[in-house]
Amino acid sequence: MARTPGLDQLPEVPVRVLPRLLTVLALACATLTTPPASPASAAPEPSGCDPIDPAACLLPFPNDWFTVADRGTATGRRVALSAGSTPVSAAGVPIAPGEWNRNDGFSPGSMLLARVPGLDLARTGAAPITDIGRSLDRNAPIVLLDTATGERWPYWAELDANAPADRQALIVRPARNLREGHRYAVALRDLRDAAGAPIPPNAAFAAVVGPPLPPGHDLYDRRRALQPTLSALRRAGVGTSGLYLAWDFTVASARSLAGPALAMRDDALRALRGHAPAFEVTAVTDLTPEQDAQIARRVEGTVRVPSYLDRPGGPPGSALNRGPDGLPARLPGNEQVAPFRCEIPRVAFDRPARPSLYGHGLLGRHSEVGASNVKTMAQEHGFLFCATKWIGMADEDIPHVVTVFTDISRFGTIPDRTLQGFLNFMFLGRAMTAPDGFAAHPAFRTARGRPLIDTRKGLVYDGNSQGGILGGALVALSKDIERGVLGVTGMNYSTLFNRSADAAPFQAALDRAYPDKLDQQLILALMQMLWDRGEAGGYAAHLTDQPYPGTPRHWVLMHVAFGDHQVATVTAEVEARTAGARLLTPALAPGRSPDAVPFWGIPEIRGRAYPGSALVMWDSGAPAPPLTNTPPTQGEDPHEKPRRTPAAQLQKSVFLKTGVVADVCDGPCVAS
């Protein structure tokens, strides 16, 4: 198996990113030798490559050619990848498909992939990232169709800017996540090359849509399987004239996407019977005003959480332990000891503070709750913040996460452990709000015994960066959180990855292990199918107005930094469309956005106060983001500026306390 690359093989990255890259790679190299190849999981009967796109076995993707009928699933389908169909590493090891084959469909946030040699998207007239509305034009050359409703779905199309021309994928990205459990048809038609000449279909696809084929012909089964897709497209006005490629795919159901997390949540909370979980306070630090003008007391400890992972204590690299029904099951006595840290502001000694969970950033730790901007929010606005680690994506996971990119068969261990991290946050939240929890412990009381935490007020959430991305999933799943602020947020890992400056060390590992750029896009699409379990993309449809059974309705405030180097602005727009958030306007000054219709498809807020979920854009003057699937490299990164802006903190406070999105900007919001 290929080794993690050395520093001399890293791509050029902004100076800002280098400290984290050095830390990541140093830790990985210090703790890892060549990882063992994953054993091939038992797979269903191999479905074979799809002959209609010969550039790679899994193309086009996602694709119901790689599923089988299954009456036991919510969609009636089950993913059935074979080991012979998946990308192969430089060491000659194919990705073992066992984890993917649990799904009853493909990701609602997956990009669509095909290979079209010589394609020129501008000459073709395909909708670019700057003009999503064009994707719904009657004569659009790319059609994405919901076959159940007949609705055309919005998207943007791009070519992989990281690949050489001969391995360049066509990438079609849904502008809002696809509907769970629905089947979609895709058509590519009237495609043009750089000279404006039509691009004919390949011989296999031409035969599939041509005159009838006799039984026994190599393409007979493929032709028969494609007929329902062609019929759905014809009903939508898309015939076979000029058709370059067409296929269909089924999106995974809510049961497949969220079922494991909901099963863990319900089983674990049921055992509490309304009480606080077991916890231990291990350190209480009282601070003088000279030591800290905002925080009077820091409390640290652990919360005991039932563990649904397959190793005692659930260390990095653990996977879910599954029962006979495929759902997470607890090994007898297995516990996760989740560390916590709470920051009690000085104002809490005058009146009890409102409880809020805090979510830390990329591969970080819970001590981020002690950052200056969080302490300011606590003291100035009366919040008591507590945090635990996003296990699966915390500092202790760094070596495992980096090396997973050299063996994608193990990728499922990252979102599996992240699911346990969600449960850890839920238990910490219950400890903060239950009458017999933190409020009953001397560490959270004054010398005279008065509580410093107000359990009468509902639990809220505030998180930034990774805390915004994973926080969307946590809020959607939580029975206790009323409202959440998702700071510099976004979703759909497969879109975020190429557009983030933070991806450099993982990209370097991927380049060594899977050097083919076309394979890399397929790998990102495969990752998304599993990452849906551990990020907002798999839960966004239920984040606000369509809660899961037994789950309250939530409201979220999305704070976004225009031109963010780490979390692409466009991914927050996709999240807003999917979750039903509205846009605070004016979002940007005239001329700042390169889009034909800025923030297309996101309804605007009218008035200075709006009760509900919203996206607010904060502009610090950073250059507009690239229009390609590459990270920003110009100017100062605005990623941390919204959380440090007093007006943004005021807006967050009002929202978390009341659910009202207040216009605090008197024009476009400017991050200081």
C-alpha cells in the first residue's frame, strides 16, 4: 500500500494552512506504517461495469445499474457494487464495497459523473455555477429529472479543473439536495466541442438507444434496463435525438440515511428515563478578573455515554457494531467516556446563564470553547458554553483520517465514529439541562448554592467551521436543541473537498494511493454515500420544517463568510435551499457576486426581523471564490471573521434566545 507522502510532495498551499498541514503529516508519519489492505467484504452478485460510459467501470455515476431489487428496503433497491467495479489503488487493491452495499440508494448530495471526451461546456450552453437558473431551461443540454414528480432539478455543471484533459470528469452538482427515496433520470444532449461541433455518442450507447437488439446481444440487458429512463425523459420532452448519454439512479431513503443515528439516539436516551447521564467533574478552576475578565470559572470532566462502536471505548478506527437487523447495537458494557469543558461567564454569578453546546473546528478539540470569541459571546450575551470532542473528526483522529485516504475501503470508520460523537454531544446537552445534571453539582453553583446554569431555558447550539458542518446534523437529530447557529457552514463533502484549502494533506495522500484523477472524483462520490451519516448533507432535509419522528422542529441561523478559503460559500447556499432557510438581504453589495442571479433559489427575508431559519452573508472584502472546483488562494482568508464581529455576535444572541433573525447590519453585513 502506498505511503503517506513526504512534505516535498505537498502541493503549494497558503502560508496560513502550513502549520496544520505540518501537524497532520507529522502525526501521521509518527504513528503509521504502511496500512494493511482491507479484506474484501462479501458482495452481492457482481453487476458488472456499465458499458454506456467506458472511461471507468462505475461511470456514469450514481447509477441504478449498480443496484438490485430488494423488497426489504424503503426504496425497493439496494446498492450492489462488486469488488471488480470499484477504483483500484496504486498497490492494486480495489475498494471493498461492503459498507456501500448497505445503502438502499445513492447520496442526496452526490454529484453526477460522466466522461465526455472533448466537451466544451460553454459552447454546449450548460448551466455554470454562476447561472444555476439556466439548468431549468426547456432546451438545457443537461437534464436532471425527478421521475416521480416530473420536476426538473436545478444544478450546475463543471469540468474537473484538477485533471488532465484525457481524464477530466464532467461533474453535475445538484443546487439543492435530491429528494430522499426518489428516482432521477439524467440526460446529456446536444453536447459540443471547442469548435462548436456536435459530439456523437459512443458506440455502446448508440447501440443501446438504436434499433432493437436481439436477445443474447451483449447490450440487450442494458437496453432493456434503460427503457423506463428513456420513457420518463420522453414524457418530459427529452427525446433521443442528439442524446449523448442517459441513465437513472435512486436516492437513498431517510431510513437508510438517518436510521443508524436515530436508532442510537432513541436507545441511549430511553435508558436515561428523563434523568441526566452519569458524569464526573475532574477539575474546577476559578479565575480572577486579572486572569480572565470574562470567564469566572472553568469546569472540566467526563460524561459517560453508551458506545455503539465495535471496540471497547471506541478508539479512532472503530466502526459501528451492528446487530442482526443492521442497526447499531451496543456491546455489553461498552461506554464512551466523553471529555467536556464548560466556560462559566462572570455574568452568570449575577443571573443564571443560558445553556449552549459549542462545536469545534476541523480535527480540533473541545478546548476551542475557550477561544476569545466564544468567551465574549458568553459574557456579553449570557451563555454558558460546554463542549466535547467531535470524535471521528477530532485531534485524536488525525493519523487515522489521513491514512484512510490511502485505503478508501476504511472510509466508513470516520462517519461511524462521528455518529458516536453526535450521541456524546446529546448526552452532554442532557447533562446541562436535566435538573439532576450539572445544575445540581457544586461546580455549577455559587458559594451560596444558587445555580449558575438556567435549566428553565431551552438548550441551544453554536458551532463554527466543522462545528457548523457537523452541527447541522446534530441539530437535526437532537431532541433537546431548540435553535442552532451554524457558523461558516456548508455541506456535501464531495463538493467541499476540492474547494477547501484545508484538504491539502488528504489530497496528497489520495494522489499517492489513487493517482488517476477520474478515479478520484468517483472516490469522492463514493465517500459522500457514507459521509451522509456523519455530516449535514444526510440530514438537511429534516433540519427545519420536516423533523424526524419524535423530534422537535428546529430553526438554524447560517453565518457564511463570502470568499471563505476553507468552507466554500456555494456549499452553504446548497444547504440553505435544502433546509428551507431564507436569505437576509441585501446579502452583498452590488457587483460583489459573479452570479447572474446571486443566491438563486433562496427566498429573501423582507423586513428587519424574521422568525425562522436564515442564511446571512458576512463580507470582509475577500476576493470572490473561484468558479472552478479549486480552493481560493488570493487575499486574506475571511473564515474566522464573522464569529469575531460584534454585530454578528449580537445577531446570534438574539436568534438563540428568541428565534428571531434581526437585521443588525443596515445594508450588507460587513465582517470586521
